[in-house]
Amino acid sequence: MTGDPRMSVRVLVVDDQALFREALRTLLDAQDGIRVVGEAADGAEALQRAAELTPDVVLMDLHMPVLDGVSAIRRLQVEQPAVRAIALTTFDDDADVFAALRAGALGYLLKDVSSGRLVDAVVAAACGGSVLAPSVAARVVARVAALPATAPRPQPLVDPLSERELEVLRLLARGLSNREIAGELFLAAGTVKNHVTNVLVKLGVRDRTQAALRARELDLLGP
């Protein structure tokens, strides 16, 4: 994709509930430049449809018949590594969360997510960004923080974060989207986007999840 990702994001919706697939299609097709190009009712059908349709983003339920979502995401990463997968599920237990992320999911959202946050997640994933539900983001960071130290403490940043960038980082680590961070800090969305970009560059990471983990390593998130 080139230019504004909203101008060309192609989405495949995978869920074993037809009514939920229809609701997602209605929501996403109403967004400028986001188009649902297909649906699938299980993981096996998802792989077949992804091969036929070459979507940018796959919204993947996890608990489905024939082939579960985690297995489908894992195979999708091998067969079509350019396709970005977001787990969209009712369940947020640790087993599901970490299995999906290890399989290659770029995001993990719960089905009670707001429509605005879901749209933001699709656009972010199309650009290679990672988006996690706030409860999931907190647990990912907490699990890493609980791991025993096996390496020397990381060196301080060459270019330290500003106070505003630290505020943005801490909200980002809680799983907030750019839109939600803008609301919390009373900033324009474009300003937040610039701060997030600066944070990623200064931390030397590629996405929001890595930023949260790196911030925890550097003890930048506070208590």
C-alpha cells in the first residue's frame, strides 16, 4: 500500500457467527477507504479465502470449528507473511492472548471493542502497527516485567524522551489508541501521531507493543 492507508485497506472477516460477520462488514464498509473483500466461517476457509483475495488485514476469531484461529494465524504468517492478522475474540485469558501473539497476530482485541477503536486498529495494522486491548496490553507488559533478569540492564536512551513523550508512552503502554491519547491529553490527533512516531524512533522499536516492553525494561512506566 502507498499513501493514506485508509484509501486501500482490504479486510477479510473470519468468524463462525454469520450475524457478527455481517455486523463487521456493515461497520467497516461504511468507513472511507476500508473495504471488506470477503468472509470466512472457520480457519481453514480463512486460509483459502486469504489466498484468493490477498487482503491487507484479517480479523480473526480464535475459537472456531475445523481450524482454530491461532492455528490459522500461524499458517497465514507462513503462507502470506504480508497479511496482518488481528485476533478479535470474546476471550482474553492469558492462554489465548499469548498463543495468538506467538502465532503472529499483530493485534488482540475483544469483541466489546468500540467501533472507532476497531477502525483505528485495522488502519494501524495495515501500516504494520500493533494494537492491543488495554487489559491485554497491561498483561503483556506485566508478564515481561515478571521475567527474571537474564541480561544486563539496557543502556539509557541516547536521545531521552520529553515529558510529553513520556506521557504519550505511558498511555500507549496501557493500550490506548492515538484518538484516546489525544482525548486524555487534550491534543490534536496529528500531534499525538507525531509524538508516537518520535517515541518509537527514540526507543528504537517498530510498533506500540515493542515500545511498551522497551519502556518497561527502561523503567519508564512508573509504578
